Amino acid sequence: MSKLFASRRSFVGILAAGSLIGAALGSAATMAGEGVAESVAKAPATHKQTAIINAIAKGEAAKLEDFCLAADGKVLALVGPAPAAQGGGLILGLLGALSEAAEEPAAAPAEADAKTGGAAKKPAKSAKIETQVRVFDAAGKQLSHWLVGFPAEAINVAPDGTVLVGGQGKVARFSADGKKLQESESPQMVYIREKTEEMRERAKEQLEAQKAMVDENIKVYEEQLKTLTDKKQDELTDEEKNMQRLYAAQVQAMKTYGQQVKNKTIEQAMQEVTSRALETHSICASKGEVFIVVPAMAGYGYGVWRTDAKLGNAKEIVKDLRGCCGQMDVQCHNDVLFVSENSRHRVAKFDREGKELGAFGKRDREGEGENFGGCCNPMNLCFTASGNLYVAESNGAVKHFTPDGRFVGMVGVASVQPGCKNSCVAATADDKHLFYIDIQKSQIIVLAKQESPK
């Protein structure tokens, strides 16, 4: 996995990591190794998919960024402008269109009788979408919404019921009904302001790496395309014809992007590096402190910053977490930080000072039992009110562990397109419903607890 693909929201990152363009286009070859293994899909599970909550209206220029559950069980969906509305450009539009055309509908879990729940209220076509929190009941009916006031990527609920939102160099705390109580700079902002020369050097390094990566990826895609064009066209299977079309699009997209990279200035590259550094990948809280995950200030990993309850007195406590695709989830339970460190295929535990307390999990091709499958899992985790730990993989699988790492069993499988992405999960206090984000479709999948595991 390319170290340049550090942000799920960075178009530059998507293009630089050539191996992931296939995933963006729905490439069967890329996706094949990340689906749910048959043995996992058929394993007894406590929950089954029953409904879908649409976080955005059909045709709305918006996207679901993240979600969490309020203290009263309501679903809080963080919604922002769609990439096209942010000026994503020609290539992004091309990739998006091809992705939709190539993507095959994800198969529903065995015996699932899923139905679509309520949907977001559709705004006027001319309405400008601002980052907001949309409040839904468990059945998917939108009850209300409130504006965040800045672009945001992460949301979570603190133990006192207040709502924490972070993104683009800012972090804020809201009351349960959406009143803004506090807003401040995200803790890494001081570093960015004071380390301008270091940020410039990082920009130079990234620009040179992008140039080299573009040339490498063009060569790889042309070779893949040639293996198909050299065959007799009337002997190609439908899948091969589809792959031929996708590879041709990849080559053209890379060449177009390559010209943009060659014309890029150091100032533009520095802006990209700085923009990435502003992002918030996860946010959580204990009773008296807040923990914010942002890109590492040196290198390409992730760091965890701790602040007090008023979002001040920031300190970086963890500096070298490894994750791909801009995904690094951290949750707090009994003053211990639990991290889905996906590139290391483990759940790691740290105390409030950043001392590692332990870890569990390992990579396995099938992802059976306590093991995690795919190129980079687990992606996300959550705790139930009773202290059960649910760990989510990007293919829709959710597993039950004890906090000390003992595997208990399967929770369920959400029907999603596999691939590296935010796989946020949350469970109601009574554990009767589990919610899993479908980031690609801006939906939240609902899994209901069964009377007995099936």
C-alpha cells in the first residue's frame, strides 16, 4: 500500500497510490481478496442485517463522512459536501463515474431480509450543502439537523452526552441538541504554524515521490492493458473486456494527472501537505479528556493528541500509528485507548500517556476467528454499554472480543462493497441494534440482534 495514500479525502493520495485506483473503479481483481470468506459469512452470528438508513437524499450533492450514536440512541450522521461540490476536477469525476459503472451490487448476507429505512429530507436542488449533523431515529427517520460551522470528518459522543466534532484544523463540542459549547484549533495547528520549513521539506519530498509514482503506475497499467490487447478480442471474456476498459481509463487518468504533477509548484505541494495535516481521523473522550487522531507531523503515520475537557493543554502522546487509506480509529474505554491499527492487523491498547499496554490480532487470508483479513484490517471498533468490544473490518464483518482480546464470536456481516475505507460501527445501549457505515453509498446499515445466533 503506498505511503502516499494517507488520506481518504485526498484526491492526490488516491492517484498517487496507483494500486488503489482499481479499488476506486470497482476492480474485481483488487476487491477479490477483501471480500468476506465463506467460512466467516456462514459462521453463527448474533446480529443480522435488517434495514438501511439513507444519510443523504437521492441526487443530493453531499456525502456521509462519519456517524455515532447519541446517549439516547439516536443516530448522528456527519454529512458534508460531495467531492464534486468541492471542485474535485476532471479526473475525480471520471473515476467516480467509472466506479459506479463497474461496481457490482454487493450480495446481501445469507438469509438477510434487508429493507431500506427512512431517508434524509431532500433539499432544493440549488441548496448549498454545509457540513452538518443529521439526527435520525433507529428506524431511519430524520428528526432534525444542525450545522457544524466548519468542514469536518470525525464525530463521537463523550461520556457526558456532549458531541465532539473535528476536521480541517478545528475541534468543537456541542450539546446533545446541537448547541455549540466550545470551538478551538485542533492541537496540531501550533506545530504547523511553527514548523514551516519542515512542512516545506515534506512537500518537496512528496512532490518528487508523486512524480516517480505516476511514471511507475503508467508503466504498470500499460503492461496490464497490453496483456489484454494482445489477445484476440473475440476471445476475451466479459470480465476481461471490462478490465481492458478500466485499465485504459487508468492509463489516461494517470497521464492527465502526471501532467498536473509536473506543472505543480512547491507552494502548491506545500498546500497539499498542510491540508492533509489539518484532517481529523478520529475523536473520542474519557470523562475528563479528549483524544484526537491526526496525521503524524513527521512521516506518513498517525498521531494521537490528548487535550483537557476544554480542548486545551494539548500533548501528542502517540506518534507512530500505522494505517492505510486515511483510516485510523481510536476509542476510549475505562481510560484506556483502543486503536484499530489496520496496517499492523491488530487492536492496540494505550494508557492516557501513550504507553502501550498490549495488543491482539494478526493477519489471516480468510480472516477467520480472532484473525483479520484483507490488506489492512481491522478498520474500526466500538464498545457496548456492557463493555463488549465490537471490531469492524472493511468487508462488513464485525467480531466480538473481550477488552483483553479474547475472541467471543461473530456479531454479523453488513452488506458492503469491500475495500479500504472508514468502517465505523456503533451499538445501542441494549445491544439490540448494531449500526455499520457504508461510506461509499452514504448509508448506515442496521443489524438487529437475533433471538439465537444463526
